Amino acid sequence: MQESFPSRPARPRSPGRPRTFDRTEALETALRIFWELGYEPASVSTICKAIGIAPPSFYAAFGSKAELFLEAVRHYEAAYWTGLLKEMEGSDKPLAQSIAAFFDQAAGVLLNPETPNGCMVVLAAVNVGPRETEVVSVLKNLRLETRNYFKRRLERAQLEGELSGDADVEALADALNIFLEGMSIQARDGLSLEALRKAASPIVNLFAGLSAAGAQSG
């Protein structure tokens, strides 16, 4: 005879998380809100309403608005930019072509019709108060990380003789990063995809000229 056991009492659900809560879906929703509004204007109540949870559920799941934002911004970087930057850094194409391909794809990301215009990291930084020290620090480091992808690609071009040895790699990396951040603002302001891509032509031509000069000096 099969021995029967008393049924185990159901474990009480945490009042902080409803049964229908989907963390990944909630993160995507929060990401879009931060992307559209920026950090400060995106209130907890706005996020809760969009996700469909009460504030206690929000704090139980994410801890705070700052913690949710940091999780969302890292997800954003991984989903939209890390692959493009690694592709540019590791490209075997000539430097100017690598940069041209990157900015062409970047324009597509910044003006993707399925997402808000502009770069979340750049636009969110505009309205983060100084008291949010961790958020400010993470955003700064993410922008620096992007700049360092450019720097490493330029350093390789220099080692391979494509850039002259006296080229200021630090300044050139800064210039590329500043241009990318400027593209984000222009994308938010409504510049067309064609115009945004065309705007990259002068900077690409600059690197084509530097590459030619490097080859001649080598």
C-alpha cells in the first residue's frame, strides 16, 4: 500500500511580488521609460504604473530606483553597443573603414524606429542630480569605456603602421567619443538617418587622411 503523507502547507507568497511578475519584462519596460524620460523625471510611481506593480513590489524586486536604473543601463549597453564596439575594435578592415562601419551602425541604433531616439547613457546623464553619486559614476565610466574602445583600435592602427607614431591617439579617441555623443543629441532632436550618417563623412575622411599619412611616413 502506498503510504500517504500529509500535504505540505503552501508557502506564503511574498507580498512584495505578485504572481504575474516577470523581471525581464519589467526591466525592459523600465529601460524604455528611463530612455525616454531620463533618470530624474522617471519617477517610481511612473515605473510602477507601466510595469503594473505596487511600490512594495518594486522595492522588493529592485531595491531602489537607482539600482533599477543601473541594471537597466548595463542591459542597454550589452544589448545595443557592446557588440558594435567590439566589432569595430577587432575589425581587420582599414581604420577609416572600421570607423565608417561603426558610425553607420551607430546611426541605426540611435534612430531605430522601435526604440526611443538617442543614446540612453548620454541622454540620461543630462538630468542626473549630483547627489546620485553611484549613478553619475557608472554613467561616466560607461562613456569612458566607449572612448577606450576607440583608443585601442587607434593604438592597433598605430602599431600596424596605419597611423603615424606621433599621432595623438588620446585626442583622437576623445574626438570620436565626443562625436558619438553629439550624434545622440542630434538623433533626439530629430535629425534624419540619412543626415546623421552623412555627418560622419568628414570624420571618416579625416581618418582616411591620417591613415594615408601614416602609410607614407612608414
